Amino acid sequence: MRPTRTLFTAAALLLLTAAAAAGALLYGQSPPQGWTPLDDTGGCPLFPPEAVFNQPVDDLARFPVHPDSARWIGSIGGATAFRPDWGREEDPARRQAYYGIPYNVISRSDLEQPWPVVDYEITDARDRTPGVPGESDCAVPSAAGGMRIRRDCSAVPLLERRFPFPPPHRIQAEGGDCQDPTQCGDRHILVVESGSCQLWESYMAYRVDGRWMAYSTAAWDLRSLEMRPQGFTSGDAAGLPILPLLARAHEASSGEIGHALRVTFRDAVLDRRAEWPATHAAGSTRSNGIPFGALLRLRADFVPPLWWTPQARALARAMQRHGLYVADIGQDFFVQGEPSAHWSPLTMTQLRGLRLHQFDFVDLHRLTHTPGFSENSYRAVFPAGSSPAPGQPIRPVP
């Protein structure tokens, strides 16, 4: 029987290798001719290279396993499977099949002038809480021309609170074409304004009777390391940006992802506290639960199989090198990405084979106690010779 088993194994490996080769042709480093990638960010960086999301965290000496990692993993369940939270349908009218978080890249000349007014008179259907203009960013006229980011929209007159919602005929939103705040969930709308390189993100954004409403809105200068104020929410509960942490098809197909990803867990395992780089927390208080902003990392001893698609291998390497930040309340171990027909079905099948016990939570205290560190900046690179302070727990966000 041994020769037969050997031949069978060799044949299976040959078939898997052939499948991987086919996947490389379809979803590999050379996208189809004429394809304009959906992850074009208008020539804007997704934050400078020094930003924590873009920095490697695979040095175990500098970024050891968090002392609470095993307990946190156990509270979720080590056998919990990885869930790629995105699909291949690109038509927002097919709501039942359209899932993932898309984004819009738009130039200032393409926007309605003046920009649409945003109204925060909307209630989150899940917990019946009202919109939060006081924790939101909106756009106001700049003295130099154009629009600038204004923190705390509650201080802005109602009819002067603006947001760069793209024209209705071309907007891409989570949940597709749904316009019912009681049924359509988070409905994030992400917008990169090319030229100014400002990122605008909204939560529960709906256009009802010609009027835009949102629970919260947030904005960042993508060329800056400046964080939003402590205590501010964003499009997610942790106050983090969404787009820079999304899995994107074209990037994964290139074989290299140079940033971290985002992950959700259920409320019952999360604590209502935030740790840098998060600025906000939500949900229930759970003693010694997982804080918002916690960093999860795929263990280095996992070797992506050769027969995995280039996309799946790139995502696995990104989770080892850059990790995944706990960004929101949701289903356990769901990792968000964009909807795109250029995702390989094999990619999602292969990633679902990962289990949470193959990951660890990371201790960032050597970084957060380095001289020059600021809890108001995403900077994670400091001058040579900087050394961390003696061991202390990670500094929590007030």
C-alpha cells in the first residue's frame, strides 16, 4: 500500500500546485488587462510609513505575547474559525449578496457644491442611542479655499455641518442600496478626497427624502500622524480609521500587504475600555475583558501552504507581520475587507481554515513607554537610542 499512497500523495500535491498556479494567474500579481483597481486611493498614502498600522510587530523581543493573551483567547474559544467578512459581488443593488465595506475615491471637482449637509438626528436601532455630533468631524470652509476638517460638530451651526458624500448615482456604501436605518445596519460610507488626501468615514449614514443623516462622522489627514481626540468614536467603536485596515483585493493579489487589518469580537468578551491606538470604547463593562485597540497576531510558526492563493498567503503574512486591531463589536473573529469580484473564492475558503488558537494578543508596552511616545499620535517609530521605560501595564486611554 505504501507505493499507492505515495503516488496518491504526489498526485494530490501536483493537483494542488496546479490549482495554486491557476489561482496565481487569475488572482495573482498581474491583474486582468484594463482593470482599474478599486483600491486606488487617489495618489494618497494610507498614513505615513511611521504610523503604527504600517509598522511591523513581528519582533517578539520588542512585541512579546500579552500576559492576558491565553485568557482572552480562551474567553472567545480557541477553535473559533477565521471569517473573511467580504464578498465577490460588486453590484450594490444585489443586497443579499453584496457584503464587505467598499470605499469611494473622489476629487473635489466631482463633489456637489456646496458639500451636502449632514444631520445627526438619527438613532442607532440597536441600542436606541442618538447621534453624536460632539464626537464627530465635519467639513467647514477653509480660509485658503476648499473645505477643512472641524472636530466637534456640535459647535458648528446645523446647516453648516458638511460631509463629502459622493453623488447618489456613484456612491458605494456598506449594505448596498439599502436606505432603511431600521434594517440596514452599520452602513459605513468611506470617502478619500484626492488632492487634499483627507479620509472621511461615517457610521449609519442614510439619505432619506433628499437629506443626509449619520450617527457619527470622522476624518483624518492621511499625510499626518495626528490622531482624533481621546474619547471620540469614529465609524467603529474603537475610534480607529476603517479604510487603512481593510483587506483589499488588488493589494492582496500583488502578494504584499504593508499594513495591519481589523477584527471584531462579540460584546461579551470585550471590555468597555480603550488602549492606544484606540480612542473610544463601547458596549458592556467586562472585568479583564479584551480592550478596544488590542492587537492580535498570527503566530510565526504558521507557514502558509504552497497551494494557497497569492491573496491568502499575503493576508497570512500581513497578520504575522502587522497583526489585526480589535476595532468594533461584531461577530467573533470577523475580519473586514472590500467587496470585489477579484477576490478568489479559494482565498476565502483557505483563510477559513485558520483557528484563533493559532494567534496571540500582543503586548505593546515597550512601544507605548518609549521616550517620545504620544497617545495623541499614531507614530510608532522613534529616534535611534530610544529605550522603553521599565515594565508597566499598557497605558489605557482615559
